[in-house]
Amino acid sequence: MVSEEIIQKQKEYLWACVSTYYERPLVVERGQGMYLYDAEGKQYLDYFGGVKVMSIGHGHPKVTAAIMAQLQKVAYTSTLYVNEPQVKLAEKLAQITPGQLKKTYFTNSGTEADETALVLSRLYTGRQEIVALRHAYHGRSMMSMTTAGLSTWKHGGSYVPGVVHAVAPYCYRCPFKLEYPSCNLECAKDVEELIQTTTTGEIAAFIAEPILGAGGYITPPKEYFQEVVAIIRKHGGLFICDEVQTGWGRTSEKWCGIEHWGVKPDIMTFAKGMANGTPIGATITTPEIADAYPKTTFSTFGGNPVSCAAALATIEVIETENLMHNAKVVGNYLRSRLEELKEKYPVIGDVRGMGLMQAMECVAENKAPHPKAALKVLEETKKRGRLIGIAGLYGNVIRISPPLIVTKDQIDELGDALDAAFATI
């Protein structure tokens, strides 16, 4: 089938809400390493990594081999049975996550991982109220849509009561009209009043991403989480750290993004890049908190041996190929190239992020969001065979999150494409 035929069948047989990038959607035929190929064989360099899913590149031979080997043994066992890849992966997560986290519950996605964490926090504390962040995204279930801080990802109303939203640590668009560091972290300190005025004062949990992914890679100040988590624990709440987008070395030198902020979560969630494209989700916590969940629960595909084997292989490659260090070195180089573009083009209002998770916010006069500029750059880079992403409440943030195997030469190719794209605005 050619691209036009595939696109037409997509429109005919899939829901309209299955939205795609680009005026003419990209039909992906295959991928290898940093590259994707469309149905006509055109090659693209992938700097979005499937929304940070492809941690170590498309079609990595070690992950493929692990998947094939497991398929030849057994492709599926329910959680009513025990399988070795699931146990080995759970043990590995206990070793590489911060603090005293030890016990994991596996699911299929980040949505399910976050939902599991939120339910667990209510069971453990015996409380109902959750503090979330504006501009955050945690999935598409009822509970996770309620905790989302983006109207674009809320559909059908907020179904779950007991959720309040704190202001995001969005320094570029500070809701208090202050500047860091003279702001005295007002966004963090405001959580105290939020709890005192909009809840009973006794909360179940605070859920937050270390870097707000769909919000446009909003990156909090270095002291933010220490301040907020102290307030949360003062009011009896747990800290749920959503690492679905930041996890697995993407933020450089650390397995988990939150490690850069010097706090230890009570519960952590993972998905996306965990198994390099194979569906998986994980919720890890301490034995004490885990034991608060009722004894009988079930996930049909949670802990699938094929997904767990893929995740183990992905983690092994990140370790053996020192890709967390590469995320630091090449991530710093990427940041320098983006900063150069910011100096050259006034439409780039802010550059932010960490490691291989970087963003540029497009603006018009007086910092007004400029989504048309972001869309223009998206289209122009595609024409040049380079794939990036966009996000943010206003759709004006360009997101760059390539696989951790990306090289400096490939960053230069992206930099040149971005330069040419911005020149068209």
C-alpha cells in the first residue's frame, strides 16, 4: 500500500481523535537506529523518539533478540502465574531507583501506572485528596485526566473528585510575575496555602513529573521539589513521581530525572522508553506502601514476559553502552546549538530542558504564544528529513528528545535543519 491509500484508510476506519502530525501525515514503514523510513522509502532522522519511547533507537538488535528469544519460549502468562523476566525486571528496578523503593506492579502503559499509584496513595493514607500541577499530563484514564493540568488533554469533564492543582514551576511564564531566584520559590511555597484553603488539610499525595513533558518540558528550579515535598509530607501526603517521560537516563547521568532534584519519592511510575517500544508500565514503591493494596487485583497484560524481556535488554544496553553519559555530553551540545538559535531568532523565547530532553518555546511580541511558528518549524524540518515534536498548553513549544544513541554530528544535522526552518518564519 502507498502512503495515500494508508492515510485514507486511517481516516475511514480509525477515530478522528487519533490525531497525527503534519499537513500530510507521515506513514512509517520501518525504523533502524536513529532513522525512520516512510512507505515510499524516504529516510528521516528521528529526533522525537516516539515521544521518548525509543530509548536506544529503532530496531535495536539486542532488544529484538531478547523479544524473539522470549517469544520462542512463551509469549504470554497472566499475573496468576510467575515468570522469570518479570521477577528479574522488578529486581533491577529496585536496584536502580532511588531511596527504599523495592516492590513493583507492572501494567501496559503510563496511564495505568499513574492510575495505580494514585489509587495506592489513597489506600495507604486513608485519604482522598490529591495535589497535582497545572500544565501536567498523566494519561487518559478518568483519574489521570482529572490530575492533568492541560485543558487539551481533558475530555468529557473531570470525573474524579478530590484533586486540586498547584501552579506549575513555569519560570518563563511565572504566574506570580516574578523572576528566579529572587522569586523566593513562590510557586513552591504557594502549595501550603493551596492545601490549607482548597483541601481538608490532610492529603493523600502529590503527583508531579520532574520535567513537565506535554506541558512543554517545563523544568523546575533546582530547589523546587525539596520545598514542595517537605510541604506535602507535613500534611501527611506521599510524593508520586511520574517518570514516564523523564525515566531511563534521558536527563543525563541518572536513571531517574528526580535524582537531579535531591528528593526520594514514595512512589514512582515508568513506561514509554522503559522497553524501547514494547508496551509496558510500572509502579514501584516501598514494601510498606505496596502492602496497602488489596490482595486481589489483576492486570491481563501486566508483567508480560516479552515486554519484561525487552525492558531488561533496554536497561542492559543503556548500562553497557554508557548511554546516560552520552545523554549528558550530546545533550549539552544540543543545548548549545539551541541557545545559538535563540540568539539568532527572536521567535525563540525560551530554551529549557535537561540532557536529551530539550525544548524551544516560540513567541510573538510580548512573549505571546506563537503556535503557528512551531507548526511551521515542524513542517519545514520534516521537509528536510528531520522529525521533532510540539507540545505545551498553547501548542507553541518545540520538543526534541532523540534516542540516547544520538551523536554530535546528528545534532549538527538537526541544528542546520532548524536554522533553515526558523529562517522561513
